[in-house]
Amino acid sequence: MTHKTGPRIKEMYITPIAIVDPPLLNAAGLHAPYALRTVVELVTEDGISGISEIPGNKDIDIALEASRALLIGKDVFQLNQIRHVLEGHFGTETAAQRGEAPWDQRKLVHIFSAVEVACMDIIGKITERPVVDLLGGKMRDHVPFSAYLFYKFEGAGGELGFNIDPNATGWAAARQASALNPAEIVTQAKAMCKEFGFQSIKLKGGAFEPRQEVDAIIALREAFGPDVPLRLDPNALWTVETAIKYGKEMEPILEYLEDPVRGQANMALVRKALKTPLATNMCTTSFDDIPNSIAVGSEDIILSDHHFWGGLRSSMTLAGICETFGRGLSMHSNSHLGISLAAMVHLGAALPSMKYVLDTHYPWQSDEIIMGGRLKFEEGSVAVPQGPGLGVELDREALAKLHQNYLACGLTKRDDEIEMQKVVPGWKFQSVRW
Ligand code: GKR
Ligand code: MG
């Protein structure tokens, strides 16, 4: 097939949006009423559009704006050149720039991801193949996810904030309820698993002292039995001593313990002391981190994330590294909509093996920006979208509405500490707390 006008980038649209997010608790504080995302659309000279979604942050949006001039005129198939040009302009980032928060604060990885996914969406449309085929092809038709539980204050988020919609039913009602103790966590888990059919459960920890969170895991085990794998993620807030003490107590019931402690050296100490596998999206988060990860043995499972590892193809490279060095691979998530979920599903479908089902925050969101509305889960899995490229199209009306939310809400970057201080004055993030 030849393209007379060539698949060259003619336009780049960068749209920050704000999506309703309930008051979820984590190690860094509290989620704001809106989570920020940025939607990128590239359009070729012959009018083919490709889309992507990344975590929202004004600095990243400014950098994306600065990349526009570098991208216009580029052939979407030349992804290696595109990356080279972006690196030439922005320089490289070190692992240290990731920061101490549970999420990644680098810029360049997000830009690579935004540009690469949108280009691959276009390549898929041109070649009439789904993105999964561009990653080497499908290993599975349905990609399984885990329930992702959060401690939370009562509230629906968005305009309602800490209030609730009394007319909500089912999961939409359960999502508004408070979850501040093990019994409420079990109630949340039952409602989420009923709605989405999840067959594994992750609890976001680091919100309460470890005894309470370990008791929640024990309560989940009692409620769901031994066939439902359980994971706990304190986001590196525990000391080595705490992690070993509670890790040993949970040894018989945890599938894996995620980032109990901060840094590869501490993770390696805990890993030597426990039989439970350790997973991370905090200590081994870039290719620069891999040599030391292997040298010290900091984790058993790396939680990939195409937004943080620089795109889908980089995530496949990571999968190869994990295979070579005997690491498991799963997937990390942050608050997101359907463009990200579609990309996660294409990647998940291409992964050589799927021992550990993937994370997603999707049940916590109610907004959507893709035509046809929210993607469906069946028995905890999402079917690989059928169409070419990502297989999802932008709903421009919904995008415009969520962009208005962004302008109205006044948030420009995620800061869970500030949100928590609105509820608990003087509350401070501590990189290690218990
Ligand atoms: O959404 O509060 C959250 C999570 O804490 C998120 O920011 C983390 O990056 O899900 C993440 C994790 O697994 O650490
Ligand atoms: Mg984590």
C-alpha cells in the first residue's frame, strides 16, 4: 500500500481534562475531587487521527506544546527517529526525577508515551491492524484485571465532593460510601467484584497504620476464601522491620506484597526475609534501575505502565527483560479513562505471559471520552478492542465537557498532600511512616 500524501503528522491537539474522582486515600494523602488527564490527538496530512491519554500535569502539557514543532511533518512510522528527536530536545531523565510520590513525576516518559500511542493508533488505522498486532500479536482475547480497593472518605467526588448522590444504585452507590476500616473495605470489595467480576483483589495501603491494613487483608481472605489472590500496596511507607513483621503474618494469604518499603536496597532486605513475592512500581521504574535491581534482587514482579515506561513498545522491551531475568510482570495504574484502558488492554493482550492480572483504577471513574461510552468488563476482563489501531474513537463532545471541568476546577497538577490538608490541617506526607 502506498500513501501519496504520506502518513506525516500535520496537527497535534493537546487537551487537558478533569475527571470526577472520589476522595480516595493513599500514602501521599487524598485524591482531589477531579483527577487530571491529558488527551493528545495527532492528525496526519491525509486526515487520519490517532489518540492517547496520559496523567495530567501542566508542566507536561507545556512540554508537549514544545514538542509540537518537532513532531509536525514527521512520518508516524518513524518512531525511533521521533524518540531520538524528542530526546535531543528534552535531554534524558534520571530515575531520581521520578520523585517520592506513589506515581511517577517524570516528563519525558509521559511525552514518549503520548506520542507513541497516538502514532501507533494511526499506524494501526493505516495498516488496518489493531495495536496488539503491532506489538507482536495477541496472546489472549480478554485481558484480566484485579479489583483495586481504596480506603476512602464518604463522597462521590467531582461537584459532589464529600457528598453523595442519594439516587445512585449498585456500584455507583457503593463507590460513594466511606471505607475506613476492614469491614467497610470488605463491603467495597464485594460491590466492586459483583459489578466487574474481578477474581483478584488489590488493597491500596499506606493510609492507616499497618495493623489496620493487615486486618483488612485478613478480613478479605475470610470473606473471599483462598481462591481469590490478594495484594497489599503500602506505597513504601513501611520500615524494613514493619514490612518483615507484617509480611510474615500475611505470608500464607498474600499473592504479592507491593512496595512495602522504599528503595531497592530495603526491598532486597525484605525480599530475603519473606516467602511472599514483592512487586514494585516505585523502586524499579526505569531501564536505568534494572542493573541494580538484578544485582541486589529488589523485587520479584515489575509493574509496568506504558505511561511511565515511555510507551507500549518500551513496555514490551521491559517484558523481555523480565523474562530474561526471571522477573514477573504485571501492570500499574492511576486514575484513567478509556483511551488509556484500551492501550493497557492491547499491551496486556500482547504480553507473553499473564501470571499476575493487571491493575486498573477504571471502576473509580464515571466519565468517559470515547464513543460508545465506558468499556465493559466481563468476569474481570476486558475484550481486546476489535477495530484498527486502539479500536476506540474520541467523543469530542465529552472531551469538550471534561476540558471545561479542567478549566473550572483550577487544578493544574496532582497534589494529594494539599487535598489531605483541607481535611486534616497540617497533615504532612512522610516518605516512611510506620
Ligand atoms: O491512585 O492513589 C492512587 C495510587 O496510590 C497511585 O497513585 C499509585 O501510583 O496505583 C499506584 C500504585 O500502585 O502505587
Ligand atoms: Mg503500587
